[in-house]
Amino acid sequence: MTISFVNKLHLGSIFLILAGSLIGILFFHTIHDQQEEAQWARGKNKQIQQLLTLENLLDDAELAHRAFLSTYNQSLLLAYSTAQEQAKEILTKLKDSPNDLQQIQRLLQLEQTMQRLAQIRSTQHTNSQQHNFVDTGQFKTLEATEVNTSRQQLSQILREAQRELNQREERMSALIQMLTKGAVSAATILCALALTLIYFYAQEFKRHRQLADQLHSNVSELEQLNQVSDNRNWILTGMTALNEALQNLQVPESVAKNSIQTLSHYLNVPAAGFYLYEEQGSDQRLQLSASVALPVNTPQSYAIGESLVGQAATQRELSVINHVPTTFWAIQSGAGQAVPGQVVCVPLWYGTELKGVIELASFQPLTDNHLTLLKDAANDIAIALSTVQARQRMSQLLQQVQQQKAILENQQEELRQTNEELTLQAESLQASEEELRVQEEELRQTNAELEERNEAIEVTRQALVSQARELEEASKYKSEFLANMSHELRTPLNSVLILASLLAENKPNNLTDKQIDYANVIHKSGSDLLELINDILDLSKIEAGKVELHLEQVSVSSIVSDLQQLFSVVADQKGIALHTEVDEAVPAIIHTDKQRLGQTIRNLLSNAFKFTPKNGSVTLSFRSEKPSIKLTNQVLRQANQVLAISVTDTGIGIPDDRQQLIFDAFQQADGSTSRKYGGTGLGLSITRELIRLLNGEIQLQSELGKGSTFTLVLPLIGTQSSPQVAQPISQPSLVTTKPGPVVVHASSNPEQDDRHTLQKDDQVMLIIEDDPIFARIVRDFARSRQYKTILASRGDEGLKLARAYKPSAIILDMQLPVVNGWSILNELKSDETLKHIPVHIISGMDDLRLPSDGALTYIQKPVSANDLEQVFTLIGTQLSGKVKKVLVQSGNYLKDDALRHVIEQRHLELECDYVLTDEEVVHKITEQTYDCLIVDMGHDLKHGIKELRQLRSALVSHSMPVIIYIDEDLSPANELKLKKLSDVVIRESSQSIDRLMDELELFLYKVQEDKKKPLPQSKVELTGKNLEGRKVLLVDDDIRNIFALSTLLEQHHMNVVTADNGREALEMLQRHTDTDIVLMDIMMPEMDGYEATRRIRTELNLHKLPIIALTAKAMPGDREKVIDAGASDYIAKPVDKSQLFSLMRVWLSH
């Protein structure tokens, strides 16, 4: 077996240590023996000293004895006793000290001798004291013998002790000499062995230094690799801290705040700002959401491309600005301020979506590691923003979002574990490059796994977005279903109620009394069913958040008088006393929605009369009081005073266990099948929800058998609590109505109306109604009042007939096949030849909304014969009137009699009434009928728009032309606002009065002029001949759609030009300037339909070119987006060809 050189050195070292240890042990034992011998010698010397002392004490005792015998002095006897006692003590100590057996026997013999001697002397002392001198010589002889014996014994003990001491000293001297020789020999051997080992160790250390020099170069390389690893660890640590800061956030502002604070702290940046990207229509801005040490005067938002922040949003890379000028904003603190030395703008892109921009300001330039971290962090922050925004849109998908959060946390944990592994790898400093390569390979695998996890997260996010879209689509279908149900239920009820009413009137007198009773029962049942339908639809609209409040100044006395007038008849019929009480502290005017407040009080009064027996009482009271601590609404609790409206009855009362239950839908105090009182149980549920919308509460106090008190607590200044704030209703553009499978009635049969028998002076009534039964009822009603009628069952057909026959008046339904009523109304009011024809809407839709230039009246189905009578009376009044009446709201320019001179010059039959305030306008229009309203806004545009909106809201049921007279330059946005609220806007100038009179003549007299034109007698052609020869640009990226639509269009002899994307569409329009219409797909590569439409309107200035958008019904809000982008209309795929051609004919007829 071969032993290595190192092992030999180790063995030599071990041998040297063992030898040294052995010598040390020997020296230790030797020294220990010497110590024991020295201790023994000290003990022996002590014994010899004690023996000598004993010898002296014996001599002293003998001398004292003899002197006593000679002098008989007692002091000498005392000295004798003392010496004798000390001798005994020393002898005792000698016996107790270590001795051999012979020495102990000698000491015992000496002790016996001393005892005999002491006895003899004691006898002598006694005799001497007694003066007895008999046998004195004998005692002396015995004493002398014992003294000699003791001295011999003591001498022998001394000699033996001295002999033992001498022997031990000789033996110790020999041992010391031997030990000295051994120590010298051992030291020599150890030195030689140590020198040998030192030599060999020096050789080994020399070889190790050579190896260390070689390893030093390897360590340098490892340090470089370690630096790279440290940089990676620093970046990963920053990313981990950022990811932790972005966890569990609910709003984008929190993401902005946490991310900007984390980055500024980790990068040691003194100032920073976080700008969130916000898009509202075409307005795209970067809004400051979070900041660190930015100046107070920092702008709160930037447009895209504006300043460094806006410019950074147009790029995808970091923007680094060095050498910042001194005029740049300064970083301030309590010690002073300074301009940053470097500004870095980081755009946040998530795929193709811009999420925001981060602006960082630093005194010192940022390092490459800082910039790398910012690049990596930008992606994570953009993902976090996208996730938070998606979470806001998908509140019902919280479980899936939590799973995604768990995945992100697991990913962060794996990142931390990877960082720890990298740290251990860096600290280990493995000597082999192969191990380093293995570590790098592990890192690459880890990164690949992270990329796979990121992809999985993205797939999950896309799935969540898809589910959110499905939820929004389902919500939209629910809304469409409610709208359709409203129309489909009320339309047949309309015919039932009108026919039942006509039968009950029995004008031909051909019905029996029993049959008239049947007709009344039918009418009453239909009315009850209508009330139930209205309750259900009202509750559905409230739950869907679609109820809009019209807040206005309302007189309390008017509310009380209306309710007292309404329910006084009921009170008289049932024999119930009705009392009204208004506290003096109640203000005369409150700010609320009069219609909704009246509806809630009517519901409570109806319930009170329903459950109060005869001879009972019902009390309606209004009080102003301090808010109660029982209120839960914060608006009410923070108010100084609240309005309390109570309805108190002396009825049957409500049990305690049913008092909360009755506010739920379809619940009553008595829910048994044998209950006395009927009803659906919806009234109180609707009342509670309406009161919540008005920011109020409803309270109940009731005692069974004694009655109930319902109290409505409302703020004196009304606000709307619903999160869906009512938006101003913009005038709808021409759209097709296709919420689902629609039963389209056949085109009207000309034989059923009077279009073939029209004469020159006939008053013609156009009835556009898809319900043939109700259409015939209105036709017969019109004929009975000497009108000739024309029937149309489709929207596009009705528009064609209106343009062809120019009727005297139009009865219009809103939910029509092909083209809906809003689009028809828009087209009628946009056409100079038709805009003055009075339009009366009779529809089953719930929305009681009229455009600014809308219909004359709006009546909701079902209608009664009295309703039709009122409509035709209003039509007759308008058509027969000669003197027109105009209401003028005076301002800076149009004051009393300002128009009188001009009216006289033009010989117009026109009367003008002048008022100053909105309240006077409402009062005048409520009392009498006016043909036009002129509002003088002066130069206060903002205040004028606000008042005009309030005026429109108050006069929603009174439609008339509105002319605005203003002395201020208008921006396009303000002009658009005014046009939505009025028909004509006239700015103050030298010719403004003449233009005002021209517009008045057009509005007030154009209808009569149109009546004098000859009416066509032939049937209106509803074919596609007016499409022949027209040029259409078809823009779609799908070749199959292009082929199908091109074939369809060419069959109608149209000239088709195609384009694959938006950019190519712009080029084709520049080549083909005679294009009549554009069919634009939305989702296309390179440039989508939104951008292409905007550029057609702005860059090519083709504002009047009809553009119809074609897209899938995939996302909510498609129609609003394409209209905002500039499209004329919108149709969803798959395209219905009849709808497409109807829309094209409508827009090409402009």
C-alpha cells in the first residue's frame, strides 16, 4: 500500500505529537513524585523539629522539678506542669503524623516512660509538700533510671528519623540526574524530528502557493460571473418587491401608487409620477394618478403626444432625457430645490393597449441595471393594470380572479426560491467551469418555465375577459327582452281596451245591456292587467338601474292638491275621511322628481284606502324635522333638515312578523289563499326602490287591528342615489331594430286605405303602425273626423310614403320592423320638406323621451278612445290655426315688442308673448299652446345651457320647435350641445333678426304650403331601382364576405369598389371621388374601421358621405363606438339583405 507525501507528513506530525505527549507525561509523573518527596521531607523535618522541642521540654521539666525539690517554690511547680503538658501535646502530634510501625512503637514506649517518670515526680512533689522525706533516695534512683531511659528512647527516635531523611535525599538526587539526561535526549530527538517536518511542510506550502496563484486567475473569472449573477439578483429582487406591492389591489389608482412608491424607493429616485391612460370617446389623455415629490403646479393630465409624457406614450421604448434645462420643474424639499439631472419616461404597453406612462426624475443618471429593471417592470405594471381593470369589469368573476392571484403568488414564490438558489450558487464559488455552465442551464430552464407560466396566466386572463363579455351580452339580452315584452304586451292590450271601450259606448245602439256589461268587464280586466304589467316592468327597470330621475323645483302645495283631488272621490265612495296636514316648517318648494314622488305617495294612499274599512280615516301629512338616528342613509343623516311624508290609516294593521316582508316583491301582509284583499304585492316594493333612488328611506309603524303609518323620509334637495346616473338622451340616428326573431307584417294593403282616392284639398293622415288591428282602429277614427288615411306597417315603407304624399299629420309607432320609430322621426325632422309635419307618437315603449326636435305628443299604449279624441283634437287645432303663437324668453336682445316691427313689415299672422324666467315659460306652456319657443341666451353660454336642459326636462311632454339666440362665439363642442337641445342656433349679427324671422316662417308656415302641392296618386315603389348605377365602396378583410356582398350588390346593378383594410379604403376614395356610399367592416388589420371612418371625416373632409358600419355583435357599445367614430349607421353581421338595402335606400335618398 502506497502512502502519499501529504499522509507521510501527517503521520510524522502525529508521531511528533505523540512523542512530545509521552515526554510530557513522564515529566509530569516525575515532577509529581518530586512534589510528594518534598512534602514527605517537609513532614519528616517537622517531626525532627518536634522531637528536638520535646527533648528541650523534658530538660526544662527536669530542671523545674529539681528546683522545686530544692526550694519548694510553687511557681517552679507551675513551670514543671506547663512543660509536662506541652511535651504530651507534641508526643500526641508525633503519634498522629505518618510513620512506620517501628517508629510508632518507639513513640509508645517513650510515652510509657514519660508517664512513669511523671508519676514518680508527682509522688515526690506530694511528699515534699507534706514534708514527708521518707524513701527520698529511692525515688531519686527510680527517677534517674527513667530519665536515662527516656533520653535513650528519644535519641533513638531522632537517629531513625534522620536516617530515613538522608536515604530519601540520596534517592531524589539520583532521580534528578536521570531525569535531566532523559530530558536532554528527548529534546534533541524532538528538535530533529521537528526540523525534518518543517522542511517537508515548507516544500508542501511552496507547492500550495503555486496552486493558489493558479486558482487566483480562476477566482477572477468567478468574480466576473458573480457580478453578472449579482446584477440579475438585484433586478429579480426589485421585480419581486414590485410584484408583492402589486398584489391584492382593486383599483388602478392603487396600482399606480404602490408601483411608483416601490420603484422610487428601490431606485433611490427623488421624484416620480404615474399617469394612467384614459379614453373617453375620441379624447385620449394621460391622467396623473400617483406621484412622489412632484411640484404642486404639475399638470394633472396630458394629451397623447403632448410634452415628454405624452410623447413617450407614442413609443414603446424608454425615453431618457439628459442635460435637463434649468427651466424644468424642480424637486423641492425643506432644505431647498434643484432641477433633476435626468428624466426617464417609461411607457406601459400591454400588447397593443397603452395603459399609462411612468415619469422618473433623478439627480444622477440611472445605471444600466436601473434601466433594465424599468423595462422589465413596465411589462409587470401593465399586466397589473390590465388585471385590475379587468377585475373592475368582472366583479361577478371574483373566484377566477382569486385563482389567478394564487397563480401569481406561486410564481413569486418560485421566483424567490430561484433567487435563493442563485445566491447559494454565487456564494459557493465552485472551482469547476462545468458546474457554472450547469447552473446557467438551470437558470435558462427556470426562465423558460416562467415564460410558460406567464403564457398560462395570459390564457386565463383571456378566458376571464371572454366570460365577462358573455355576461355583458346576457345583460343586454335581458334589457332587450324587457323592452320587447313591454311592446309585445301593450300592443295587443291597446286593441283590446279601445275595442272594449267602443263596444261599451254602443253608439249604433245594437248591443244589449248584458253585452255592454261584458264590454265593461273586458275593459276593466284589461286595465287591471295593464296595471300589473306596468308594475312588473317598473320593478324590472328599477332593479336594472334604468330609471332616470328628472329633478326639478316642485311646489308642495301642488302635490297636496293633486293628491287630494285624486283621492277625494275614492274617499267619498268608500266612506273614509281623507285629511291632509302640512307643517308650517315645510318649505314651499322642494327639489325632487315630482312624477316619482307622486307615484310613491299614490301607492301608499291606494294601500291605505284599500285596507281601511268604512267610517275609517286616512291622513296625509308633510313635516320638516331633524334626521333620526335610526336612519341608515348617509345623505339623510348628514342633512340639517329632512322632509317626512306620512300616510296614516285606521285600517287592519300589519303583524310584526310581516312588516319587513311586505316590502319584498309579490309579498302581502296576508299571503294565504283565502285572503280578503287582493293585489300583486308589487306596490310597496316599487315604492321602496323609488324612494332609494331619491336618496330617501321608508319607515313603517303598525299595530294589528289599529292601523298603520308609512313615512317617507327625503332630503329637501333631491339627488339620485343610483350608480347609473341618468345621461342626456342623445337623438338616435337611423338604425335597424333586430333584437331577435321579429315577426314582420306584410306590407300594407293599399286597398285598406285611401291613397287611391286622395284629392287636392284633402287632409291626409299617415299611420305608421305594425299592429294591423290598432292601425285599422286609428284609421276608422281618422275617417270619422274627415281625414283620408294611408297605412304603413314597416318603418322604411312609412318613410317612403311620407316623402311621396307629404301628409298633413303622422301617427307613429316606435318599435317597427326594418327601421324603428326614432330613426323615422330623425329623418322626418332632418328633411326640409317634411320637418314641419306634426308627428304624434303612440307606442308601447316605456321611455317617455322626446328628441329636441321631436314629436308633438307622446301617448303610451294602451290608449283609450278619450286619448285618441285628445290627439285628433290637438291635430285639428294645429292644422286649422291661422294665427301662430310664439313664446319668447327675453334676455339682453329680445325684449318686449322687439319683434313687433319686423312682424308687421312681413305681414305675418303671429302673436308673441314675452317672459323672463324658466318658471314663467313652464307656466305659460302649461296654460296654453304655443307653436314655437325662442330663448335669448345673451352671452352667458354655460348658464344658458344649464337652464335650457332644465327647461327641456320640465317640458318633456310639450314638444315644439326651439330657436336659440346667442351673442357668443361657439366652439364645435358647444355648438353640438346646443343643437342637441334646440332646432336652430342663431348668433347675434346685423342680419340675425332677418334670419330669425326666416326660420320662424319655415317652422310655422311651411306645412300649409306643402298642402297645396298636388299629391301623387300612384303607389310608392319600394323596390331597389334607386340603387341602380350607384357606386359603393365595400371594405372588408374577409374575401368571402367581399364576394358575397359584391354579388348581392351587383345584382341590383350597383358599381362595387373593394378594399381589404382601412388604409386601402382611404386610397380608393381618393381615386373614386364619385363614390355614393361606403360599407365599412370594423375589425381589420393594419387600420381598423374606427380609424378609417375618422380619417374619412377629418382628412378627406367627406362629412356627408354615408358610411354604414358592418361588424359582429361581439362587444357591448359597438353602435355608440362606430357612431362616435363618424359612421352614419350600423348593421350587425350576419347582414340581413333586406335591412341592408333599406338602410342604403334611406341614406342614398338624402
